[in-house]
Amino acid sequence: MAELLFITPEEMTRSTILSGNTDTDKHIFCIADAQISVIEPLLGSILYDKIKADKEADALDGLYLELYTDLIKPITKNEAVAQYIEIASYTVDNGGVVKHTGDKIEVVSKEKCQYLAGKYHNLAQMYIGRFNKWICKNPLTEYQQCQDEVDAQKVKVSFGWKL
């Protein structure tokens, strides 16, 4: 069974700078990475697993649906796009790591890519701030700030080139 993703690749391309003709295989893993590296630590394993199970069963409702729609999806989307921007021009294949360039295409500098990725990381961080306010007003029994080596107090999106 495929990994449940909190957003679809189409949602990424419809509402971000990501082009609609971008090959889904090139960015779908960024969604899963954002869920594991940002969403699960933010929610904690218990709440993350509940949201995931309820989403799979099409049973999200009440505060859980509000949390999912208003916060989890935007954080996942923006962080996934930021991660993709940082690596989009690189591919690893049988010939090694390559950087794609095309005819009559200007390659954007590393600094400009970091700037653009930073915009999306900042959007994700803004939604994380909103989550922190939301969870204080809407306590959920599954949310625990510290559990299973996860400390929700320390979740902060960071960016930069990671090769």
C-alpha cells in the first residue's frame, strides 16, 4: 500500500510556483519527507498517527478536520515545495549526480534558489506558529509536547543546501 500523503502533487502545482508540467515523480517524495521531518515532530507520533488513520478512513471531523485542512495541509505543501526547490535541478542516475540545463534556459544561482526556497520555508514556519496558537485554544488529548523522541516545542523549519 502506498504512503498516505496529506496533499496531492496536483495541490502543490495548483497553488504554488511549481509548474503543472513538473514530473510528479520528481517531487512526490518531498511531500512524504515534509510529513516525516516536519509534521510528525510537530504533532507528535500519537496525534500524527490519529490524523493519518482518520484521513485514510475518511473519518476526519471536528477539530481534527479543522487542524488538517487549515494547518497540516498548508505546512506540508509549503515545506514540500521548499524542499523540492532546493534540489530540483539535480538528478542522480547511473551516470552519477547531474545538474540539468537546457537550451536557452538560464540556470538560477544557488543563492536565488535558496531565497526562493526560503520563501516557502517561511510560509511553512508561519503556519507552524499558527498551529502553536491553535493547539493552545483547542487542546486535543492525543497531542503531547514531548513523546517518542519528539519535542514539538523544538520544531522549526530550517533551510539551506544539503548535499
